[in-house]
Amino acid sequence: MAFLERIGFVETPEQEHGRLAQAPDGSINHFLSTLPVTIPGWPLDLLIELPWVAPRTDRQYRVVVVPIEYQRDALPDGVDQEPLPRRRHSGSWTCAVVASDHPAYPVGGHRIVVSGAELARGKRVSLG
């Protein structure tokens, strides 16, 4: 992706960090700006533990999901194409919760929508 960054087609990691850091203090995006990208590729069908640690929450939770369907970010009315540079880890994913100790995210077919930026900063989980 370095070539696409150099020509300004995709935002650089620094630009993504700056964009996420501009979100209000206490927001998920601001919290994500403090974390490194740990899953740089397409997350479809991976087991990913979401980053539920302080300061995002006062209690550490373990929520593991499988991304199953991607949704692009909506464009503003009257805009036909995503402006350049395109966002890294954009869009969101419908995910199945496969392990969780968080009371709001039960296991057993529960689906949640997770941003691409959050999944990219999760921890890949291996079976076995």
C-alpha cells in the first residue's frame, strides 16, 4: 500500500492516526488513535479480540468476534466518490460474537457492527 500512500490515494498511517485523534476525548475513535494497527489485512472470517481495555472502559472485557459482512462508509449527499486520500481501515463490519464476558454482547448468534479501525487494532485469536 506504500505506493498508494505516496501518490495520495490512501491516507498514511500518520494521517489515519491524526484523523482518529481529532475525535472527542473519551470517544472510541480517540481511544483507537492511541493503539497500534495489529491486523493490517482484510479481516473477513478472522477471530479477533476487540480492544476493551482502559481507558476505553473501567473494567477489562474480552469480546471475540468474527467479521462476516463489510459495509462501506456512507458518502454525504451529493457526493458520488470517496474523497482522496481514501481512509485506511474504513467502513464497518457486521460481526458474530463468538466469545464474550461483556454483559451487553452475549454469545450465541448475537451480531454487532464494528468499525474497520477497531478491528485493525484488535488481537488475532488462534484456535489450538
